[in-house]
Amino acid sequence: MNRTRAFLLLSVALLLVACSAGSASTSVPAIVASASAPAKTELTIYGAASLKSALKSLKAAYEAAVPGTTLTIATDSSATLRAQIEQGAPADLFLSADQTNPETLVEAGLTDGPALDFAGNTLTIIVPNVGPTAAIASPADLAKPGMKIVAAGAEVPVTHYADQVIAKLAALPGYPHDFASAYAANVVSKEQNVKAVVAKIELGEGDAAIVYATDATASDKVNLVPIPPQANVLAIYAGVVIKGSAQAPAAHAFLEWLAGPIGGAILTDAGFVPLS
């Protein structure tokens, strides 16, 4: 009788151990699932060449703030990037150095929503700080005979801003009536984007150029010749989410962050002008 009772107790004990082991094995996946990693999001951003340095800082800050998000960034002239998007390039977000290129995409029905302004920039004149350079002490010297001016292509936003500056300078007292045409005659090359313009001046391959203030201050190989405030212009940068993007919600979230206080602070540190 005692042996039978002992056998029954042993059987019950083994059954309880088996049930306990089965319960433990089924609880592990539930724990793992609750601690799963955040969903991965990859955003492809096309950005103006003048944003290149700032975008490195913005990328690091945003990827740290939003785990699982990776930003892939390509930079070039805003006009070049817009043309690539029109031809079907797989961008999720377009950040332009102007408002015109994003609005062109909006009007063509190639965006997911309207454009959003996120930063401003001013212009300045740069000259080489090494080697023999022409005597350019003021903006008026841009029109002196023999000056070699480096500019960007006609479709590059910085060219439109530079043309506005030249027109404003020409209207100031003390500037010759043919200042604008004399400046145009001194242009010896037209580069693909503003970074290429700065590089030419850094190498001493031109006497002067009109570029964004952010690009000028980022270089230690050029000197600055200020533009009078009454002749300067504010370049407004705008961004837009591209229609058909598989990451449209994430792209909108980044664009709003960029235009918000955190993105704005990073852009301000990079020399951009905050928009009120």
C-alpha cells in the first residue's frame, strides 16, 4: 500500500514538473515580443548643396532622437535634384535652397502635400585668401574691368539670389549705370552648384563670387567682402514630401521636426537664419 502511494505521488510530481516546463517555454516568446526593437525606417533625402554640412548634424541628431530611423542624404543643386525627382528618382523628401523648385513639383502634382519653409540664408562676396588676388575691397569692385567672377548655372538658386543682389547694388548711389552688365561681362565660369563655386575661389581660379553666407563662413580658404544690408536678400529654403513615397508619414515627421525648434536650433548653429 505504501509502495502504491509512493508511486502515485511520484507520478503527480513528474506531471507538475512537465506542466511547469511547458508553461515556462510558452512565456519566453511573449517576453521577447514585448521587448522587440523599433520598426526600421529609411528616408532618402535630396538636399541643396548649401545644406550639406548642416544635414550631417541634422542626420546625427534625428537618428539619435528617433531609434530605427536611417537618413540617406544626397546633395546637389536644387534645380538638378528637382529634375531628377521629375524623372522618377526615388526620393522621399526634397529640401531646396529656394521656394521655386518645391513649388514647381507641387504644381506638377508630384508631392504629398504643400511645401514647408524651414530656414533662411543671406549672401556675401568671397575672395581667395591665399596667392595673388585682385583688389576687391567692396561690391563695387565686382564690375571693374578684368575681374574674374565665378558664378553658378542659370537654374541654380544662388544665381537668382545673386542677380537680385546685383540689381539692388546697381540702384545704390555711387554705382555706375552699367554695373549689372559690367558684372555679367566679368563672369568667367558657371558651376553646377554653390559648393563648386566656393571650391573655385578656394583654389584661386577666380577673383570673387557671390555665395551663401553659410558656405562662406564654413571655408577657411576665403575672405569675405560684406554686401550692404540694403542690397542683400534673404534666401528662403523650403522642403516637400514626394508623392508616392513609401515613407510619407515619416518624411512629414522629419520635415516638421526640421522646421521646429530643435531642427531650427541646429540650422542656426550652422549659420542659417531662423524664420519667424
